[in-house]
Amino acid sequence: MIPAVALVLGVVLGLALHPTVPAALQPYLPIAVVAALDAMFGAVRAQLDRIFDDRVFVISFVSNVLVAGLVVFLGDQLGVGGQLSTGVVVVLGIRIFTNAAAIRRHLFRA
């Protein structure tokens, strides 16, 4: 129940406060969101498989966002930021859809 309340509170605060992202960090925000979604779908799958561990979730969440951001940053420094951003989104997208399929199979037995 606490995560659901925190999610609603975060959305309401975001809509009310209209936070701005510094221009230097704007290229990394979409990658961070996709990395966070990957961790969230993995957590839901783990919960349904009854193997969820909150420490693993927090570490996965933070490390996914940091590693994805670091890869894109290094790509920017090498001049291939767009290609590495696409690669990160593809890899994390595959993981998200794999977890979504496992969640669907668990919930609907299909």
C-alpha cells in the first residue's frame, strides 16, 4: 500500500510543482525513466513469483538508472550518444516486455 500512496503523491506533487530539468540533464531523463520502468516491472514480476526483496529492488532501481545514464554519457563524450541511447532503450525495452509477458502469464495463465 505504501508504494501506491507514494506513487500517487509523487504524481500529484509533480503536477502541482511543475519541476524543471536542467538543460544539461535533459538528454538523460528519458533513459532514466526507461531504466526505472525496467526495475519496476522486474519488481512486480518478482512479487508475483514470491521472490521479491526490497533491498534487491532498491539496488536494481538505482544501478539501472546510473548505468544507463553512464552509458549514454559516455556515448555523448565519444560522439555516438544517439546510437548508445537507442541501444539502451532497446535492451531495457526487451527486458520490460519480457517481464510484462511473465506478469501476463502469471495473472491470466496465458
